Amino acid sequence: AQSVTQPDIHITVSEGASLELRCNYSYGATPYLFWYVQSPGQGLQLLLKYFSGDTLVQGIKGFEAEFKRSQSSFNLRKPSVHWSDAAEYFCAVGAGGGSYIPTFGRGTSLIVHP
Amino acid sequence: SQTIHQWPATLVQPVGSPLSLECTVEGTSNPNLYWYRQAAGRGLQLLFYSVGIGQISSEVPQNLSASRPQDRQFILSSKKLLLSDSGFYLCAWRAGQAGRETQYFGPGTRLLVL
């Protein structure tokens, strides 16, 4: 069975600082990996996704993530955080075919200090 | 392009009252559809998913039910709400061909049961 771990429940950074949110997955084959962002009271918005190929994936809003098979990780990064990035971030792993039910991590809450 | 709608955006209901939440998708046909719930401070819990009209799979036994009367409509219902049904309800649909599946989420419905 697949699983996703986001080890940090909360992360606090200063505006303008760099950001890295951690995500570790467990899956028997090549995973499909996703990062979503959720602002308060909103639905989840897809930031980026990885299926295959280049292990460094560029997303929207200046985010990127790197797939590291040897570490079973898919960490999300941003070089300079803006106050508007404060939100909940979810990592997910999926497998193709069938009914397609991805597994989500518990989320990491990002707090941005001015 | 595809869009997903949820109605209503916010709902306050007394314990024991019925519930009906609606999700509609535009711009696609025969999508996989999903209902998730987020309780306060917790991650995503998959409630139901549907691969077609009249086809519903339940992930968690509870007093909620789902129906799919039309190809692009997914309804979440309850005959008698419990306090524990309070939460944020998200509808999602699956996009992409096999091997490139991605979930996209609606704006959500905030339900408060008093």
C-alpha cells in the first residue's frame, strides 16, 4: 500500500527567506507525485506534479520540487517566500489506472512572518 | 477548459436535519468523481468515489451517502446529521489519460452542524 509522510506539521519562515517542505512516500513502483496548496476556506490547488522524466519539476507560483528515488522524497522548495504563500501544503502519491485513488499526506501549515 | 462547482459554499444545519451537497463538473465527460472531508486540523478523508453514473464506492462507513444521478453531477447526502459531520467537504475529479491522472478540486463546502 502507498503512504505519504509530511514530517512537519508547522513551518515558520520569514518573508523573503527560502522554503523547503518535506515529503516522503512509500510505494512499490514508480510513483506519481503531487503538491497541492490550500488557502484558508478554499479548495486544493495543484502546484506541480511528477510522472516521469526530469526529476526537478517546476510549478506555479515559483515553486519547484525534486524527486529523489533513493530517498523516497519529493520535497517542495521556493527560493523566496511571500506573505501570500502562507497556507496548508499537501503532498500526494498516486498510481495509475483503475479507480485512481491518490494518498495524501497530513499537510504542512506554512506560517510567514513579515 | 474544465471547471468544478460546489454548492452551497457554506451551510449551518441543526443536528438531525437532512443534508444535500452538490458537485458539478463542466467541460469533461465521464469523469471519476470524489468526495473528501476535512475535519478541523486534520487531513483529507476520502468518503466516496464514483467511476460513472450510479456507480458509488464508499470508503468510510458512516451516516453519509452519495449518488451520481448524471454524468457530471455528484451529490453527498445524509438523512440525519450528527455533530461529527461538521467539516469542510471537497469534491474532486480525475483528469488525464492513464499514466497521467491528476485530481482537481472544487472550492469546497463548509458545513457546521449545531
